[in-house]
Amino acid sequence: MRQQNKFVKQTATSWKDENFLWFIKQIENFVSKALAIAMVVVILVAIFDLGVFLFQELISPPTGFFNKILIQVFGLFLNILIALELLENITAYLQKHVVQVELVIVTSLIAVARKIIIFDFSKSSGIDLIGLAVAIFSLAISYLIIRYMNNKEQRR
């Protein structure tokens, strides 16, 4: 009976707000670190993939002529840049435990810019391009607002 009471008291103590929040924060830290490690692996694999792709295109006939696949190369470079930005978002979260909206918007801008750079006019319609333009405009306005608010807070 005493052991049951002790167990009940320990369980009740562990469910207090501060103990529960500590437990949740530990889980958040673990998940963030696991995501960061996974993102590093993805970045390294993407860099390897880009290297293999460039090597194959440079040695395949006609040698050194890859104007047709230049858009694909830009897309691969931007994929790595987006992955780096996502890694920066994760590490910023680990450092401050706050999602930094400015970083998220910049990452989104890069992703939409990548989409515009690799946009295939033969497979897509003008509506798709208009949608991307609206997304870029919205993200740019959002970025300006966030940047203005951050600068305003720093001046105080």
C-alpha cells in the first residue's frame, strides 16, 4: 500500500506543469537535433548528387556543352541552398527555442524563386506563373513587414 501511495505521489509530481514542460522541451530538443542531423545527411547526399550529375554531363558527348541542362543544374544548386536554409531554421530554433519568421520567409522566397527559375513554359500554363508571381509578391511584402518590425524593435 505504501508503495502504491509513493507511486501515485511521484506520478502526480511528474505531471506538475514545470516538470511536464521540462519533459516536452527535452522532446523538442531531441526532435530538433534529429532533424538537424537528417538535414546534414540530405545536404551531403545532394552535394554528391550534384557532383555526379555535373561530372556525367561534362564528360558525355558533346563534351562540356550543357546549355540544355543548365536549368537543371541551377535547380540542384538551389535545392542545396534551400536545404541549408532549412538547417539554419532548425539550428536557430535549437538556439533560441523560437521559430524565426524572417528565416522561414527567406527560405520560402528561395523555394519559390527556384520554382520560377526551373519553370517549364511548355508544361505549365500562364496561371501557374501568375500564382508563383503572387506568392513571390506576398512573401516579399511579408519579408518587408517583418524586417521593418525587427529593425524597429532593435532601435528601442
